[in-house]
Amino acid sequence: MTKGTEAGIPKKAVGWAASDTSGVYAPFHFTRRANGEKDVTIKILFCGICHSDLHTAKNDWGFTTYPVVTGHEIVGEVTEVGGKVGKFAVGDKVGVGCLVGSCRSCESCKVDAENYCPKPIFTYNSPDVDGTRTQGGYSDIVVVDEHFVVRIPQGLPLDAAAPLLCAGITVYSPLKYFGLAEPGLHVGVVGLGGLGHVAVKFAKAFGAKVTVISTSPAKKQEAVDRLGADSFLVSRDPEQLKEATGSMDGIIDTVSAEHPLLPLLGLLKSHGKIIMVGAPEKPLQLPVFPLLAGRKTVAGSCIGGMKETQEMLDFAAKHGIKADIEVIPIDYVNTAMERLAKADVRYRFVIDIANTLKA
Ligand SMILES: [Zn+2]
Ligand SMILES: [Zn+2]
């Protein structure tokens, strides 16, 4: 055991875990590894509820090991640092997203893209370095290697910053990587949920003209008035689609339900790109003729590396970007999951861990 030897014994922790495919959460006592020399221990203050938490709790993807404490949008305060920790001190406000480990030596890790490492350690439901399983942020404390911890910049509210650690970086990274973070571009955002609403905010802050594309006309006012989108397109309205043909430089597609790509391809200019960040369970149909005709790209993207996650938070603080949240107590989590399944939240639940999770 290389970790956990410095301070000795594992740490007692309490959280809320799902124990079977019902996905129902209940209080759960477990241990965290002892704080190793490169580790920080974090007292968790807030944790966002991501759609992945729901899928994992119900074993929708088939690889859940129970009991599982989900939650990978963690904000908290450092309470202990190992002897070789350089970045953080006790009292710092910090965040942990989807990743708590990677190999640190592969091609992806070497270029700060730990999120594409073939040996990632996810924040929950993953084998950890000490042979135990990782457990997420619906809990009182977490012990994490400092490399996978980011600083919450001054000025970002701690509760509304939490969803940026998964939803925020998931949309920020592709906007940057695919060249859509330049002023004056026209960016489409498909779907107005946890991911989509922050995609609108980041794209606007980069200086884009932003069009929200949704199946639901009722979301127009919300998209334009509250989130600051420039225009709104009902994806089932052929007239509106026709009018917007060939007008967009790129589209961030956040929808994880089955949906047709053909209308979206039609919205792109030549050389335009659709970047998928939602994860539909079944394969989508890819019409190839429209791809060829405009040399268009359909791509995917998954969270971001640690350096870029810090950059995203700093950018969010500078531009006043935060998630729109509903703060809830931990004992509301099962109701929150039912509401999340019906998309009945604007736009992210965040659990007030520090004030409502009791040992
Ligand atoms: Zn997530
Ligand atoms: Zn690696």
C-alpha cells in the first residue's frame, strides 16, 4: 500500500448510497483511505446532482458496484494536506470533478488530457489505488490526490460553482478544442438542461451568437430572457429549420435521448462541426451525404483535463458564469432523482452537504 501510510488509519466517512437497481439512496457508513503525502482531505460543502449519478444508481450502464455513493460535482474546504502537497493549504476552497486519478504517463496524461487516459480513476464506482472502490460526493469528506483537485476562485459562489465541475467543463472543453471560442461565430446549443444552460453562458462569454435548439417551444422565453441566448429554434419546425439552414459554425449537442442528426447537419455552414456531449444509449443514424457536401464534422467530447478545468473555473469567475441551481437537503435526494428523471429542474440540483448531512 503506497497511499494512506503517512497519517496511518483510514478515515471514517458517512454518505448516502444506492444499494441496488432501485436506485434509492439511504445513509451509509464507510471509510476513505488515509491522507497520503500527495493527498488532500476535503470537507464537502456542496455536491451537484448529475444525470450520470442517476444512471449509475440504477445501473443503467451495467457496471455499477453496490453500494455506491455518487456525486462528482464536489465543492469543499481543505482540512488536511499531505507532506508533499504543494498546491493547497488547510482552509482553501476547492473542487473535485469526475476524475480522481489517471496513469500520469500516457500520451493523453502528458498533454494535460487526463480525461482521455486509458486508465482513469473516476470519482465514484471505480477501483481506487488502494484496492477499495471510490465513492463520490454525497458524503461528508473525500481524500483526493492534489493533482485532481482544483481551486474555486474568489467570486464564484460555492454552491453554484459545483455543477461547473462536470456540466461546465463538459461544454467548455469542446468549445475551446473545436475552435468555437472565437468572437463572432454562430454557435447552436441543442437541449436546455444541466449541460445546455451553461453551454449558452460560456458561448456567450466567448463572444458567439448563440441559438438554442429545442423540441419544446415553451423554452424560448427562458432561453432568451433568462440565459441570454440570441435566438431560439424549434427543432421540429421545418420552416424555422429552413430559415436557419447553413447558418451555424458549430453545434454543441447535449441531448442524451435518441434524436435525428440530419436537421442539425443542415444548420451547419460548410466546415461546421457538431460536437456530441450527451450520451444516447442507442447508436444514432449518421446521414453521410450532408457530411460530404460541406466537409462537416460530427465529433464527441468528454469532460476536460485538470489544467483546463482550472482554466474553466477561472474564466467562469472572471465572466460571472455560474450554474442555475436548486439547493436541496440530502434527505431530498430520492425526490430530486425522480424529478431529474422527468427533467423537472432548472437546471441543476445541488445538495447542501455541510448543513444537512449528519453523522
Ligand atoms: Zn457528471
Ligand atoms: Zn494516462
